[in-house]
Amino acid sequence: MPHHHSPANHEQDTVSVVRVERAIKGVRYPVSKAELVEYARRRNADEDVIGQIEMLPGDRYASEADVATAFSRSQTAHTNPRTS
């Protein structure tokens, strides 16, 4: 039985940086990844957002820009896996 991927399903698989930023808004930097996850949970972030934070590269972030950069890298790695 073939597996069909509709655009709607693909959108659900991708968490936007806006949703991640909303979940961690107000956190005090520098912050560890574990602290970001805990902070987002306390703010009742969706599990897909929590999962995206857990998959961010790196373990410590100095600013919101660091988180955005890490998020961008994780999205690029997810959509364009390196073939080496």
C-alpha cells in the first residue's frame, strides 16, 4: 500500500521558528537546552515544539539569535541531509 504525503501533513511535521520563539519568549540568557525545554514546558508549549527544541544543535545558547540560528541549522539538516 503506497504511503501518500500530502502538503498538510508535511506542514504538521515542520515546526515554525515563530512557534519556538513564542514558547521560549522571556527566557533569561545564557540558557542550556535542558533549561529551554523546561521553560517551554512550563509555558505549555506543544509537544512538537518541545521536540524541536530538543533537536536543536548545541547545548547552550547566549541569545534568542543563537536559538534562531540553531533552529535554522536543524531545519536545513532535516530538509537537506548531507551526503558524504
